[in-house]
Amino acid sequence: MRIRDVTVTLFGWDDIPPTRYSGRTARAVGSSQLGLVTIHTDEGIEGHAFLGSAYGPADLDAPLLVRVLKPVLIGRDPLDRERLNQELWARVRAASVRTIGALDVALWDLAGKAAGLPIHRLIGTYRDRVPAYASSQILEGATAYVEQASAYREAGWSAYKIHPPQVWRDDIAICEAVRAEMGDGFTLMLDACWGYTYEQALRVGRAIEAAGYYWYEDPLADSDLYGYVKLKAKLDVPIMATEYPQAGFESYAPWILQRATDFLRGDVAVKGGITTLVKAAHLAEAFGMNFEVHHGGNSLNNVANLHVIMAIRNTEFFEVLLPDAAQKYGLAADIAVDPAGMVHAPTAAGLGAEIDRDLIRAKTTAVLT
């Protein structure tokens, strides 16, 4: 089997609600574009992935994928995933981590279809379900967070993560109000999205530590290794970092060696695909660390993330970023959380998700070849 073509079909995503998670990241509003990445083979088997998100349109990256990375794949055996992954990473300076991630996901999807197995079976299945947690957008005041967390608890979910306004005194008040309402038996996390100085991060960390929060995510700038080492030494609440900057497998090493974080973090979009996540999760496992998988920015990336979660033992949750209307698009049926708050392993071959072809045909803006 040989790869004969790689295409990206750009399609519009409209009616996205205004959504913000941090002052340091793009804001989802109005419309965006996704890209359906397709790897075509001479045997008729295709592998697919989505490129882009509600706040990062695919047309920014798609031309680089076609111009820089497509030539690496043409005429090659798609089952040589590790070899191709290494060659794609060799061109990262001319392309982007997101484009490498999309092609890697598509190669895994193709391999699963060729084998007639879900991707997690190819990796080696560890479980068939995992608890979900609701991950908030920035809301207006403590009452709104309390109401949202309570609604998900009533729906059977067991955990909730706060993206706060990033005003440290207000953030403490929000975290304390949510804990007071939810009680000690409910799992809560805080994701500060790199929003604090060291002094602010320490004060917030001590407050949520006293409130029994399960983890403290990204309090400092994403490359502030020195600050994270100091902060981790002062706090008992587990620190989670390494979601950003966008980088490959080797980027995790200094965080482990410097003891700068308790958990590692990543997803297929910002870390370059399924191949990188599996390697990173096994690296974390060797040091007794969890590797918590971040949301993927689009529906098909989240399916890819779910396959990895089902094949590793050192992760505890599946992240559902809110609101759904800013995260879910392009699939005939998206990932669902059951009444017990669990997400189940895909069972069909490859990614095992049905792409909404009618929607994509109706919304296509360009096809890059």
C-alpha cells in the first residue's frame, strides 16, 4: 500500500458563541474554518483528521501542510508511522506542530481501517471507559461558576475545572465559593492559563490547596521552568504544566529532570499527534507521573485523544471543554458522556467516528491538493 495523495478540504464553521478561556489565548467568536485532512492510498483506504479549531482557523496551517509536509508522504507506505513521524518532525520549522499532529492522526486512522481495529486496539487497550470532567469557559462571577458546576454534578459528572477571570483575588473567591457549594467529595481543578506572576500564583495555590483542589494547572508562563520549580517546592497541591509551548516529545525532559511539575500534559494538536502522546505518556509512567490529556480543539482531535486515553493507564479523566457549541463540529455523532459521567471507548475501525459529509459538502470553501 502506498500514499498517492494528501488533500485538505476547508469548510466553514459558523455561529460559534463568544467564548474565552484566557487573556493569553485567542477568543472564539462568530466563525472559523476546519480542514478535513485526507490521506489517499492506492488501495482505496483513506485516513482522516481535522485541522483547526473555533479560535484557530485551518486556513492558517493548511497551505503549509500541503506545501511542506505532503511531499514527505507521497509514494510512501502509510504503515511506516514512526519513520514518517520522524521525517515530518524534521520539517517542523517550515510547517507547524498542528499540521504534523493532523497527519499523524490521519496515518493512525488509516492503519486502524487497514487492520479493521480501533486505534486504541493497535496501541494496546487498557480500559473501555473513563470519567469526564467539565472544563469551564470564563464566566461572569462566582455565582455563574457555582451554577455551572452544580448542573454537571446533577447530570452525574464527578469533576469540574475552573478557567477563572485571572484576577487573583477574584479567582480565590470563585474557587472557594465553588468548593463551598460542591462539598468535599466532588473533584475540582483550577486552570489559570498562565495568568499569574509567581507571587500571585503562590497565593492562589495556597488558597486552593486549603480548599482541597485536585490539581493546579498552568499558573505561570508556559516556559517559566525556574518559577515552576520554586512554586512546586512551596505547594502540596499537584502542579500541572507542559500543555504549551507547542513542541514535541523531547520538550518534556527538562520538566521531569528539574522536578518542575507533578503531571505532564498534552494533546494531539499541540504536541504533534498520537505518536507523541503515547511516547510522552509512557515517559511519564516511568517516573510515576500522570499524563493528563488536554482537549484537542476540534471534534476529531478529541476522538484521537480518547483513543490514547483508552490505551494508557496513567491518566484519570477526559476533558470536555465548554460550551459544546465552541468545541463540537463536523461529526455526525460526537463523543457523549453517559448518565454515570463516563466516556466510552470507540469500537469502530480507525478513529471510529462518522464524519458529517453532508455538512462539509455544504460548507466547503476550498480544496487544497
